[in-house]
Amino acid sequence: MKKSFILVSVLALSTILAACQDSTEQTNNTGSNQEDTTNNSSDDAEANETGEIAIEGLGHHYHTGDTIELTASTSENVDYDHWHWYTKEPGQTEWEVASGQQSETFSDEAATDGLEIKATLYDDDHNVYAESEAVTIVIDDHHGHDEESRQIYQGYFDDEQVQDRELSDWDGDWQSVYPYLVSGDLDEVFEHKAEEGSMTAEEYKDYYTTGYETDVERIIIDNGHVTFFENDEEYSGEYEYDGYEILTYEKGNRGVRFVYELAEGDDEMPQYIQFSDHIIFPTPSSHFHLYWGDDKEELFEEVTHWPTYYPSELDADGIVRDQLAH
């Protein structure tokens, strides 16, 4: 009888232990499922992205203190208006919410070169409806913001500060700004100059019309090779450095012409090209005035006609933005 009681007790205890083990396994499995659901929540949000966002208004480059103005637009018409903009500085790995930027527009001061920006639109359940590709802010102050740089840009410097420059400082694909003047795109620039200068907007436009006028609408410079595009024709040649000349103007300020001579090339190419870009030592150029002809000394006398070139990738807004900054 005693043995039977012990046997029954053992069986009962085994049953209880088995039940506890099943309960524990069930609890663990439930926790595992819950953990999978939590981990997949971001993936679910990603899967919910059904639209596309494009960011418009990005400038080719900005100067320190410029206003960055971007607009996000969706590929489809939706009623959602819950926007967030995110930024990431160079060296950072995590995106940060841009404070106060909660509409389809982003506006902030340009302060960090290489800053990445993206826009995200959420639906009514705060799931991601769409997220844009990141855009990168490029800050190029060209001549700097310190007093010495400003003085050099205005044409006040010592002879000892001038250094030889390679033609590679102007490597790139360049467009004339003259067509933008003719079309009226630069009228805003002339109006701005009139607010601070001594001439009317129309007088400034006349002055720059004389300066900018040219039939060479595009120039490509690559490793000493220069190509002119003029009236649907193109001509090219190889140029070699021929020193620089410091010129003094009527106002008392000065400028530097960096001279390059034709080594070989098409007959239509000028014997000399002279660059002036307010820079006096080796630095990649952001825009330039160009003088060309077969008489080097005669070119030094030319101070009223200075065809001006900006990167070909810039549109009218980009050129206006750059000119308003100077």
C-alpha cells in the first residue's frame, strides 16, 4: 500500500513538472513572438512607404549665412501633412530631427559644409508614407569671410601675395552668363546693385551688357586643353602658362591677369587667354572673367569688355544667388 502511494505521488509530481515546463516554453515562445514583432516594426514602416518624395530648390552651392530653402513634393496627391525633416552633419552616423521644420518646406541658414538633409512624410497612423533621398549642402565661400580675403576680392593686396597659378584652377565646363542677361534673368541682380550703388538698375544692366557680351557661349578646360563653343562651332587648343600681370584701375584697386599662350591648336583659337577671377594665388575658380586675343599687351588695356563664365551645371537661380552674394 505504501509503495502504491509513493508511485502515485511520483506520477503526480512528474505531471506537475511537465505542465510547468510546457507553461514556461509557451511563455518563452510568446515573448519571442513579441520580440520579433517589435524588431520588425521599423521594417513594417519601411514596407508602408508607398510614395516618393522629391526635394527641389537645392542650390549648386551656398555661402556661409545664405538661406537654404527646400521644398518636398510627393509623386502622388495625398492628404497627409505630417512632415519631418532630418539632418546629419559630416562624421555623424545618426539622423537628427530638424527643429521647427514640420511642413513640406525647409528653411535654415547655411552654416555647415557637407550637411545632409532629407524629408519624411507620415500617414495618419504615424507610419512612414514616403522618405526622400538625402541632399547635401555645399558651402563655398570662394574668397572667404575674413578681412584679408575681402580686401583681396575688392582688389587691395600686396605684390608679394600674388602667386603663379596652373590652368587647372579653371578646369571644368563653363557657360557664359550673357544669355541670362539678355533673357532678363539677371534683372534682380541689377536692382539689388542699384539699392546699394551709384547707378540705376538700367545703368547697371547697360554696364554689364557691355562687359558680358560674347558669342563664345561655352568653354571647356581640361588639363591644359581649352575648347571654345561659338555659333554652333567648336575650336580647341593647348595652352601653356605665360606668367601674370598686376593691373591698377582708375578707382585705385588692382587686379591680376593670369596669362596662357597657345602652344598648338585650331587657327580660330586666340594666341592668348587671360583669366581674372579676384583670386591671386592657386585656388580652384568658381567663376571668371576671360580676355582673349593675339596681342597680349593690348589685352591688358581692355577693362570694359570681360565675358564672364560660371559652371555649366548652374541654372539661372544658381547664378543669381551667387551674384547677389557679392
